[in-house]
Amino acid sequence: MDGKKREDINIGDEVDVVLKADQRTGKLTRGFVDDILTNSQFHPHGIKVRLKDGQIGRVQEIFSRE
């Protein structure tokens, strides 16, 4: 799943996100979802989440549940 629909993302999911600082390069960071920050049901660039380590980025791919 590509992370553009809020309903596909749950707390504890393992995801790849693009951090704000990495938007130009597209470098992905993997982590587990701690909080979902985007309120709308869809976002074309990916739903914004906070990872368990505190980093914030937009979900590019969803892997599994913790």
C-alpha cells in the first residue's frame, strides 16, 4: 500500500516515510507509526505520521503491523 489513504494506516504499522529534510532526494526512513498527524482521509503526497523515534514524515509504503 502506498500510504495516501488514512484508513490504510494504523498505529504500530511498519512504514517507510520521506522526512521533510529528505523531500528533494526522496530518501526513505523506516519506522513504526506512533501517531497519525494528517486529519484528511487522503493526501496525494502521503499521510503525515510521527514515528516511534519522534521523526515526522509522509508515508510512502506500508509494510506490516508491529
